[in-house]
Amino acid sequence: MDVCIVNFNTPELVRAAIISLWRHTPGCNVTVFDNSDSMPPFSMEGVHTIDNTKGQIIDFDEFLSRYPNKVSTFNNWGSAKHCYTIQKLWDYFPDGFVLMDSDVLVKRDISEFFDNNVAWVGTVYSNPESAGTRTPRLLPFLCWINVPMCRKYDINYFDGTRNWKLYKYGNRWYDTGASFYEDCQKAGLPTKPLDIDNYIIHFGNAHKRGKNAWMNWLEEHKELYTMEKKIEKKTEKKTKSVQNLKDKYLVVIPFFAGGAQGREIEYAVAGWRRHFKEPYQIVLVGDYHPVVDAGDDITFIECERVPEQPEYNYRPHIDFVKKFKAVRKAFPNSKGFIFVADDCYAVNDFDIYDVMLLKQNGDYIKVNGESQIPWEKEKYKTVCLLKKEGYPYRNFTTHIPQWIEWDKLEALWEKYDMEHNSYIFEDLYFNIYYPNRVPLQLNIDFDNFKCGVYRPNPRIPYIERAFRHKIWIQNSVEGWIPILDQMLAEYYGL
């Protein structure tokens, strides 16, 4: 789910907008097209920035020179620049995207805006007569744009002959989103009107009203994009209950809100609650998600992500070490923990012995020493270490729950300085400590453990069968598809 924001010198607003989006709709991929002229390129963990701060992509001076009869505006033709930028985004997101203004805060899930069956989703607004002869428009504050459908009917977002203050079309002015709405209507394309006031609050005219005004507005509405007080309160409550967790298994789920997809963390938690037949405590470590407030069986530990690392240090695995150490500090008396990702869903009953059983993917880790992909480099680096020290290099990256003992893991941390030097910790752990074991080899056709969904066109009968014959369903980014989301939502009743 791609969300695009156009930024012009308002990084504080953009950052708050993104946090509010991720809080209410986890899993969205966010791109900021940065047209700022007095700020460095926007930077935020988990956000892709298209840097146009020096006109590298769009030269607005050259663009405006094409319209010698333009009428001056207070914001230097901001609407025209905005429309032209949105048109440019079509090249980056040919499958469509949700457009979101930089000065909005999301207050509920916006998933229903992503709809490939319609040309647009959003709110149409007609200015009152007192505002002049402006045409109705699709408000750009929050809307879905179906790029493939629009291109099929030769519809664009930007039209220089119908754009605010660039060109007056008869007696009518076209504000942002007006020509696009008009052309979709003329073509008779299907649309989906939604009242965006139910989903966002909008500041409006940020550059005209000034930074002090928008900072005051952010402070007034900070409950939409921060959870500091709630997090502190929840963490304090959970810390007090640590003494009662002696006989419970810790289920540790590292969580990064910017990388989550849909409601996968909610499905993951629901699976543990329904099917794990042991006393447990779920530990969500990393970013906050409202699911941590769903019951006393979840502990939340806030832990910032490790920043980007130099080459050959794959950040996710160094990040795992940091998060695991935070869990160890919070639960010093625990013997070990169950490690599991946030995209693994239990659909049948299981106990600790199903988790502890050694399981592997394939016979050995397949590596490509020439690959420049960070994950491939990490595999190669891990295999080289195992070979050098005389251990097997079987593939234990199963993406389903694994039992890890603290003393063994901490010994690896110290020996290989894994806080600063990354390796695939599962592959080191199980190959080093269990070199002579014969693990169960996972096979979707024969085992009762796992159904992996790793592509956008999976075999649906295999997924349907998994709900009857497998313990876990697990997906990759590519495998997170609407039909899987729908199946899980129906199964868990969410």
C-alpha cells in the first residue's frame, strides 16, 4: 500500500503525518517527494524520499516559464507546482497510490482508500459562490488515484490549461484536483466517494499561516501521532507484573511499524491467544502498536531501530541483538524465549514441543558470493564463518517460532561481537549448538508445520488446506495479498 506526500519546507508536519498514518494503518509504504527550497531533503526511518530540493527532477523555473500569462499568487503558484508534482508521481507509482497532504493527521485506518476497482477514492468539494467561480474538485488532502485506469482513458492529474492561476479557462478557475475530477466524470469512470473528515484532520494553508501556527496545531493534536504517555503507563504496568511471569514462556516479536503490512501483528497475536496451549507472555519490542493495549498478556518494550550500517553489516540482525538485549534486561530471570516474526499466524493448536523441535528449510543455506543484495551478502558472510569454524551450514531461517536459550545466545553475542558485527543469528545458533542433530526438513506438501505465502499469485488451495492441516501460515512482503488478509480476518473474527 503506497502513500505519497509532497513536502515543501514543513518537515515537522510531514513527520507527524507519517507517524499518525503508521499508527492507524500499519504497513503503508511512504514516499515523500521533497520540493523544499530552504530545508535539507526530508529524512525519516522507513520512509523513501525523492529529493527535488535542488530541482534535480523538476525545474520549476523552467516549468513556470511555459505560462507567460500566469496570474501572480501569494504562494508562488504552489497549486500548479503541486499538481505537476503529483503528475510526476504517476511515473514512480504506475499501479496507483494514495495521495496525502503534508499537513494532515490520520485518525483512523485508511485501508479502504486502496481500491483498484475505481478511478479515485475521496471527497469532492465545491466552493461556495462567494469563493468565486471555482470548479468542483477531488480534495488532495487524502485520496486514492488509480493510475492504470486513468492512463487507459488518457486522463492526467495536471493540465496546464486548467490549473489555478496558470490559465483561466473561460470564467472558471481550476484548483488542485479539479481538472482530474472533471475528466474522470466526463469519461464515466467508477469512483468511490468517502468523507475524508472521518479519516483525517487538516491544518490547511500551512505556508500562509506560518510555523508557529502549525506547531501549536500539532501540540493540540499530539494524541494522534504520539503515544508517549500511553506507552510509559503501559510499560510501567507491565514491569510491575514481571514477578508473576516466572512460569510463562516469553513470546518475543520484534516490531517495526513502518515495515508492517495491514493487520498482520493483530492476526499474529490472535493466533497465539487461540492456539498456544502453554502459559505465555507476548513481548512486543520495537515500535508501539495499539494491539499492546489489548490485554495483560502483552508486554511492550520501546526500542529504537539501529541506524544503517556500513557494508557487510546487515542492519536487521544487529537490530535483533539490540531488541533481544532489551528483552533480557526486562526479564532477567527467564531461561529463554520463543522468537517469532510479526507475519506468522497460528491456525491450529500447538505446544512448546512443536516450537522446540529442530526444523530447517532445505539441506543447506544457498549462497551467491557475487550478489550485491544485502540479505545475500549476509547469508554468504554467515556461511563463510560456519565453514571456517567447522560447523555445518544448514538453513534454519524457517520464519516460524523457534526456542532460544539466553545463555547460548549471549555466548554468541560475546564471541562474535554481534552487537556490531551482523550474522544470521538463527543459522549460527542452531548449527553451532546442534551440529550433529538431524532436523525435520520443512516441506509444504508433507509437513504439518508451515504454509509459506511468498508470491503475489500463490496456490490458493494450499492456503485453504493450511487452515485445516498446518500449525502456522507465514508470508513475505510479496505474499501479503488481499485474499490472505481476508482469510485471516474471517478466521480470527477481526
